[in-house]
Amino acid sequence: MVKTIRVSEEYHEWLNAHKEEDETMEETLRRMTRGPHPSDVAGLLTEEEAEDAKEAVGRLRGRDRDRLDAARSAFKDGAKGE
């Protein structure tokens, strides 16, 4: 299946400037973002392992969000005390 993505004219020009002659745009995007090809990672995890990994990432993101919220709150409280 093929999907279309929208990018700004500037980004498209930048990406095109970094595209190698023998590359497709997808290959250029993968190289530039260091994303693996799906076939390179297919089957590495079982469904259960993949679900566990997703949950772990969710927990880590939640902790990061909590730390960010605490930092924002401390910054706001500090600004009010000036």
C-alpha cells in the first residue's frame, strides 16, 4: 500500500537536495531519519513482547510527562515569587 504525506515546499527542496541519484524519496527519508526498513524488523518480537514494549514506552512517556509538568509548575511558581 502507498501513502501520501504532505511536506512544506522548503522541506521537500531540502530533502531533494540530500537525495542520492539512485534513491527513491522513501529511501532518502529512511536514510535521513535512520528508520529501519519494516522487513528488517518484522518478526523480531512476538505479539506479547511487542505489547509489553508498547506498555513500557507508555510508562516512560508518562514519567517524562510528569517530570515536565513538575518543572513547568516549579518555573511558574518561581516566576510568581519574584
